[in-house]
Amino acid sequence: MSKFIGLLLAFALWCLAPPLVGAEEITATLHYIAGSPPASPVLVSFGMPFPKGFITAPNLIRVKDAAGNEIPAHVRQLVPWRNLATGLDLPSIRSVLIQVSVTFDSGATKNLKVETGAARAKNVATEQPVRSNWVLVNDAQYPGKFGVYEPPVYVTLPPAWLGRCAVKTPVVPYFTHNAFNWFDDCLTNDTPDKNDGQNFFKTAINDDSRVVEAEKIHYLEQNPICAPNCDDGSPYEPWLYDRSMTMFAIYLRSGNLNVLQEAHRASYFYALQLNSDGFFTLKPDEGDGYDLKYSYNESLFTDLLLLGDEGHLNHINNITKAAATFNYVYQGDQGYERLWTERHLAYCWLPFIVAFEANGNASHAQQARLRADYVFYHQNHPPANAAHGQAPNDGGLMHGFDSHEGYWESGPYWIFSPWMTALLVDVMQRYYLHSGDTRVLAAAQRFGDAIIDVGDTVRNLIDWPGYEFPGVPIPSYLAGSQGSVREWEDYEHCLDVAKITAFAYYCSILQRHPKTKYLQETEKLFDAGRQVTAYWIRPEAPAYGKSIYRLSPPRKFSWWFRTTSDLDYLVNFVNLRKPSISIFNLLLT
């Protein structure tokens, strides 16, 4: 009741107050990429995101040139911030479409200023279709036959600003904290004298002419040298865990033009492969339907927020159809006919959260809340059956081995998956950002406890000759207090499992009881990830036609770097907190 009264008071105060606006100037850098800029003005369209509670009125956004003079602009709200708990829009702008006409009179790059807090005097009333001047991409990354289009001008924003806007979650720019330099360098290494300036992102887009065809990432078509359906040669395999969103996550911390360009191209290509039911058709229907694990709308919505293009809205909505085909309630063992994993649960939950963010449909909010309710229930009420008794209450989403793998022979029966839980926790974090559901705070810490108590084992990793990692925690592939599947100790998932304990630490801070055990476990997993990742960096590789930064299998790019983009923010949250707008904090939670 007290919280309800607080909400009413906050709302009343907001109604009596003038429109809320932050006064700031943000540099927007325009990059003409379609050849030499013409002498005539070019229509530039882009999305401008804002932090929650920053601004409520589009007319208080104006654009200025480098000399500080206002230029004519069209500004329209694309989406507001929304409250998933109530299913309602909030009086706070999340992103606007900005259109200006610009002449590139001194090269292909030009800076403008987006100013907030001052009324726009030079308004362009008529909006042009955003895609009206887009150009066909025809290069090594996307040959013209694939029909990918992009704007002639990309607009990059400062990473410090992008991080505040919580496009996915709040993040901080690369190289903010020294302890994360090795991780940041994995994605931003452009230093010519260090590994020839290559990095895992450049490997993912085949940006190294020295790599032979068989060693490239084949994300468009089947690798002609590879046997049919082999792991590294199937065109659908690199898209698992949302390749496009991984690139956007790198852009949000770097502000890098090349990364933004490839992220948009990837999202455009991905959308072309979606059918009307929201399934990714590049992954074949293998007789029992398309694969839900390849249906994502997070990257499509991010493309909308950053480029101002609403062309993906139908796909964003359609992907909820694919999500609805999965019965998220655990039914017990059904073999390969119906696997039930944390990964499936994550990807039948996320589309409803994102779709609500995009369109405000109350039914999407309801479906997201229903799945949240089930996650919390399952975590605290683990299942049981006659054959194997009661599952232990370990904090993970306990389920039968057969439901996870499609078979069970011996060993522990009741298990959870640490690395698939990382995918689920990432979704739960986004749910919390837009709902303020305080049940997340306790659930996140129980997931963290599950990792610390039964989810990993400390040992020397000796599987790779010459690489022994003494005393580092290696997540078990499947785990539980009845025993872990130790022969599958999962050194490749040290980095992403760190997301679970990092978010647990963040949530303990929000509850004003910081638990250093989560921070300590995160640091151990993060360091284990550093050592494992180093194994895949081969400076000598170009001499024999292979990549320096190896991605095998290609989906590793996303499981390593999509959910982990905010690790730096989460573990340093205590030092990053700043005073915020209290009225909106009350309204949003």
C-alpha cells in the first residue's frame, strides 16, 4: 500500500511540474559511405536514443552545426520508454527520428550537435521515408545478390552517451577500467603492431584477406569446402545467439562506425530470412518445425532505435508468434520430441519483452509477465517425478537430463545448465530494466548461489597441450547438488557464466546488501575467461591462411560477447552511480 501511495504522489508531482528535460549537447558524427559526397544536400536520417527520464518533449530537441548555429530538422518520437509492469507508456522519450539535409563540403565526415532543453526554432514539418535514399550493399561482406540495403550516411554517437541510454542495458565505454582491458582489446584491437590489428569482431566479418576460404565464417551460404551441415560450414550456425545484437553491443561501447555498419547490415540480412511466423528460414526445417533458438527481435529493435527505421516492426511482432509455439512450462521428459532448457525458455521470453518495448501492446507485456512468473515459480518450486523423486532446490531451474539432451543413461538426473542460465539471466535483466519487478533481485542472487555452490569446479585445465590454467573455476556443462557432468566441464563458457554472478552482485547492491562472494566469483570466472580466450589468439596464423582471432565454432562470437557487454558496468556499479531523477525513478518502479 505504501508503494502505491508513493506512486500516486510521484505521479501527482509530475503532473504539476513542467515537462522534464535534461539540457545537454551530444555530438553526432555523420559518415558518408556511398562513394564521394555530392555537392548537393544529402538527406540524413538517424535514431537518437535517450536515457529513461531524460526528456519528454520532442520540440525541445534541436540540431546545430559545428559553429553552433541551429539547422532545420524534423524530429519525431519513435518510441517512448514503457513500463512492462503496467503495460503503459511513460512520459519519457526513448528514441526520436531526426532528419536533416546536410552538404558534405569538406570530406565524408561531418559533426553536428544534438541539443536538448532548448525549443526548436527551425522545424521541418514534412518527414521523408527513412529508406528513400538507401543504397544496395555490394561488397565482400554482403554481395549485391543478397539484397541488403543501408543508408548513404551513418551517424555515430559517443559511447558514453550510448551507455547511459540503456539501449540493451547500461554499459560503459571500452577501456573505462584497466581490469577489463584484455576483454575490450578482444573487440577493439586496431593497433597495427599487436596481432596485425585484428580482433574477434574482424574475424566474424572476415576482415582479413590472408584467411583462406575454408577458414572463413560462412554466414551467407554453405561453405563449399566443408561437408554438408558441418558445424563451421553451415550458414545459419553463426547466427545462433543473435550475431547482429552482438555487433550492436560492441558498437554501444565503442561508437565505432564499422561496427555500427556491420550490425545494421547483419540485422537487415537476418530480417530477410524471417518468415511470417517469425522463424529464421536459413536454418532448415528438419521435419519437426523451425528452430525457436534462432528467432530474435532484440537486434531488430536496436536497429530501429539507432537508425530510425521502423521497417522491422512487423518482424519484431512476428517473432512473438515463434516464441508462442514453445510451452514454457516444464512437462517432464519427452526426449528429442520436446527439449526443455533454459535456452528455450530465454528465447520464448525475450521476444515478448522487446515487442512490448517496440509497440506498447499490452498483450505482449502480459505474456512477458507470465513467463517471468513461471521462472520465479520454477526456481523456488523444483519439479519431481515418480522415477527420480524430488529435484534439489539448488537455485537453478532444475529439470531432467532427458529434457535437456533428449536422453539419459546414468549419472545425475536433476540438473541445470550454467551457461544456458546465463542466456536466461540476460533476459531477466532486460525484464527488470523495463518492469522494476523486485522479484528479480532475489532470483538473480539464487542463480548466483547456484553457480558458486554447485555450478563450477576448480581444477587445472589440461585438455590443451601447453595450456594449464591452475586453480580457475570451470563451469560444469550440466550441474546440480546430485552431481555434475564433469566430463563436460565447460571451459569455453567461463566468460558468459560470469554474467550470472556479476548480475547477482549488482542485484545485491540494489538491495543495499552487497555480497562480495558474487564479485569474487565473477573475478575468478572472468580471469578464467581471459586465459581460455588467449588460447584462441594465434599471431602466427596468417602465415598458413588461418585467422589470428579464431572463432570455432562461429556461434562462440555471440555466446562470448553478447550477454557480457555490461560486465564492466555491473561489477563497477558502486563507483558509477550518479544522482538520477527521483520522480521518474518512482514512476518507473
